[in-house]
Amino acid sequence: MAPNVVANPLFGVVIYLLSKLGGQVSNLPPLDIVIPPKPNEAPNAPETPTSAAVPPSKKGKAGKIVAWTCGSCLGIVVIGILIISAMISGYTNNLNQEPPLTEQDKINQPLARAYNEAFTAQQANLPDFTNWMGAQFSQGIPCASNVDICIMGNTGSTAATPSLLSLEDAPRICDEVLAVAQTLGADQDAALGETSYQALTAGAKDHCVATMKANSRTVGFGWWSPSYFMLGNTAEGTPFAIQLNMYRESHGSGNIAKDGEYISYVISTSSVFDSPQPLDDPAYKSNWKDGQTQAMAFLNALAYVRRANYSTTSANNPSPFSPETATWAKEDFEKYFKVDAKFEFFKGSDGLVRWFHIKAKDGFDACVSTGTDKELVTKNDDSMASPLESGLTGITMLGGEITGPNDQHTIGYFYRGSCHE
């Protein structure tokens, strides 16, 4: 029986990243996981418990000091035990607050378990996938039911062990997943931007591949593709869904577009008694014909490359405004994004790139700020992470329009026309 969890659009990303540690997190209490942000929001920092205050030492004889110190240690130990006990009790209470099973739930539970077993048996037909584990998240398939049981796996790539998989492997990955889905009874599919499912036809593979290669959304340290869903019923009548995503992250520095990133494909599945016809959140759908949306994606790519080339422990990080960083960001963007716009970075008289020019097909012609020195190193009040540390711009759309480069501005502000000083 799966405990209910707080819904969050990117919980699946966190579960996937944890699964890269070798699938050892399946027994961890899900309520202890830090809830990640929505796109372009900085992640929240976990709360830090306040330590018990220790009274100042008093002057006196050595015996008194030792006795007082030992007494204080014992008190701290007791307090620690009480805190841990309270945490365990609170966690247990949360688990016990699941809604009671209805009679229909009791009928559905054995069917959900049977689907779980049927999919597990099919894992042998998914040779590219590994790190199988239970999952709870709400991006796509909710996996927050006390009936449905979620399973997640990935193709095993990590920063430490990047695989040789690329977007060119999407056709093979889609073939594998579609074959298993159809064996189990899938007969419909859907992807981001579609409001309903359609019949699973001979064109399903192309539909899947296009979704894996579509423009992704940033999560700061990486990119998460739109979801491709397959839906159907088993021979026993159990409704189920299978979800496939592509995830991309840097594992190097410099020009990461050249062998400095890894790609992993992520699969998740569940019976869907409590969440029929799951779809991606419509908020993730972008109008890629809109020039300002294209400019925002370009800024996100720059923030991602800046993070890949920044280390809090290094004194020799390349400037986030250097022409080299700008060139690397442009190459990475052009490798993975398909937009009908032209981008050019503008190098000022100081030799740094603080603006870029975009000329989009919809008529948006502007010079956009890439940020200021101060804001790139200013920690977010909630996460205590700066844009250079998080890889997030901190905005979800371009800022205000200004008249020129000398007006007060921050990242995403723009003025019309070509860039100038």
C-alpha cells in the first residue's frame, strides 16, 4: 500500500535522480525527500533544526565541572531521543492517515498487484533499462494512490558513468517500450499538448521519437523532455499507463555540447484506477513560435552552461559573461532546440557578453540582458542558492521592456532592435 505524498510537478525528476544511486532509495521514507521546484523556480532548502542550547561553563572545582558536563551530555542525549521518537511517531501518524479503502479499492488492489507483477516480468524485454524501483511522484502518472503501484526505471546514465546513449537512440528505446506496452494491452497514446488520447497506430513510434526529441524544459541542473504516454487495459481488465521521458544533464565543463553531457531515458508505469488518462501539466506546454518564449529558452540554456562551468570551491571559474561561455551556450542550445529565430551574443567594449540579440520570425527583434554580476551570485532567499549554483534564471518569462542598455535592468530585460552600448 503506497502512502500518499504531497503532489509536486517535478517529484519524478527527484525520484529519477535518486534512482541513479543504484536503486537504493526505494525503502527511504518519501516524506523526508526535499520537494523540488516547478520549472524556473529555485529549489527549497531543507529546514535546519535548532540545536539545543548549551549553558556556559562555570568556574569551580574540577569535579563539579565534570559532573555538570556529564549531566549536560545526558540531557542532550535524552532530548535527542525524544526528538527522534517524535519524528518517528509523526511519520507513522502520517502513514496512518491514508483514506480508508472502499469496497471498490479492495477489488482493485489485487488487480493492481497483478499488473505490477506482469510489468516486472516484462522488464527482461527492456534491456536498456535498469535501476528498477518503486516511485511516488506527480509529474505525469501521479503515483499517489493507496491502490495503484508505481514502478520506475532508467537507462543507467549518471555523471560518474555517462552512457553512450544519445537522442539518436530514441527510435530503439521507443521500439522497446512500445513493444512491452502493446504486449500488456496498450492501445492508445498521448503527448504534451494533447488533451486526449488517440488510437495507438503504426505512427506511434514516430510520435514517441518526436516527443523524446522535442524542446525540453529546464530543471536547472538538467533538462526534462515532454512525456510520451501509452494507455490500455490488461487481459484481466486492469487499466494502466506507461510513461517515457528523456533526461539530459552535464557531466563536464567547458563546451559541454561536445561529450560533456549524458542522456538517460526514464520509464514509469502503474495501474491507473485512481488516475485515469494521466497527462503532463498543461503549464509545461510552450508556444515555440513565440519570440519571447524562444528568448527565454536561450536564457535557460545560458544559465545551464554557466552552472556547468561554476564551482563553489574553485577560484578559477570562467566568467559567466565571457565570450567562451556564450559560445558554449549557443552551441548547446542549437544542438538540442528547434526554434525559428536567430541569436547573436553582443560583446561590449569590456570584452564581456552581457546581452544577446534575437530576431524571431514572429517579429520579436530585441536585445536581451544576460544578467548582472550581482544577481548571478546572490543567493535565493528560499533555497540559499545563487543562479550560478542552481542553473536557474529565477524567471519564467522575459522581464520588462527598457529603452536602452543604460536603463536599470536585470536578467531577461530587453530593449527593441539591435544591441549597442
